[in-house]
Amino acid sequence: MTDKTDDNPSRRIIHTATAKFDVYDYEGPVQEDMEKLDLSYDPETGQGVYMIRMEPGAETIRHVHRRREEYLILEGDVVESDGTVLGPGDYVIYQPGSEHNSRTVNGCLVIGFDYSFAE
């Protein structure tokens, strides 16, 4: 079960441990070794919260951020394009206009936040 309904109509619960992730295609082409779960992320606005699971050896396509991006590593490792190695509990903030790509050696699970203070 992905979503759980309850007596509170203003609340949505997503069981991320059992939710079905979708294919990853944020930078264009589908990347088979990565998958995403949109939590509150809205593809129309490019804002919201999502989870990304990367298989060992997966690498994102280099991209420029239109908005502020932040992410928290929940499991595994992430290696940034400058060689910085990150692990569980590390929190990363990229400002709008910044450019990078990320890869993982052993696989990872991250939760990402894309948003703009101006909107």
C-alpha cells in the first residue's frame, strides 16, 4: 500500500518503505539504474519533495538547477562531481544556477527537495 487514508481529510500518508517507485527521467532520458518516488513533487512547477533510489554504479546526468535543490542521504553513498563522498545523514544544498552530477558506488536512497523562495 502506497497511500493510507484515515479520518483526517487534510492529511496524506505515503508508506515509502512499500511504495512503488517510478522510472527516473528528471534530466531527460530514462535511467534504468535509478528510480524515483514523487512525494509532493509537481512536474508542472518543478517543485516539491521526492525520493531517489540509485543502484550501485548509477550516475545522474550533469544538470543545472533552475531552483534551489536540497537532499538528505538516507542510505548508502553519494559521490559528487567534485569528488566529495557523502553518506547517511549528510544534507546537501545547491543554489539556483549551480551545476553538478552525482553518482553512487554502493547504491543509495535520498530524499530531495526542489523549491524556489521567489514563487
